[in-house]
Amino acid sequence: MKLITKWLLSAAALLAVAYLYSGVEIKSFPAALIAAFIIGLFNTILRPILVILTLPVTVVTLGLFLFVINALMFWSAAGLLEGFNVTGFGAALIGSLIYSALGIVIDSALQRLFPNQ
């Protein structure tokens, strides 16, 4: 139940990002659901590999390169989907920052709703 709730709230967060920032566009809630799933999949599978491969750059930049990796995950998900559009890398960076901030709020709320899971 927690996973489905997080998925729905993440899709709503994507809609909020599109509302708050004009560089990100989402056509509909079903498109946001698919985009949230793809971003979650990329963050689960590709992000750890990229973090390990770019570890020297991440250390030299004191961790700031992780923002670039998050933006690449966000931008690549938009490149794969029809109803999800990001205008460029700068828009992906700002959109991923907003989406990450909303994700922290969602995770915090879900920890209170589902304390044992």
C-alpha cells in the first residue's frame, strides 16, 4: 500500500513541478504516473551505476555532481515518454531539484502514515 501511495504522490509531485516551472510539461495524470514510474526505475537501476562510475568527479566537486546525475535521470525519462517534456538540461536540473524537494516531503509524510513499513 505504501508503494502505491508513493507512486501516486510522486505523479502528483510531477504535476506540481510542471505547474511551478514552465520548463517542464506534463500532458495528463496518466502521463505523470508513467513518468513517475520511469524516473523511479531509472533512480533504482541506473543512478547507482552512474554514481559509482562518476565517483572521482563527485568527490572533486564535493558531491555537487550528484545534481547533474539527478538532472540526467529526469531528462532521460522525459526523452523516452510522449506526455512528459523537458525543454533542456537547465530545465531538467531545476525540475529535478523541485521534484527531489517534493519527494523528501512525500517520504516524510509516508513515514508518519506507515511507521512500521
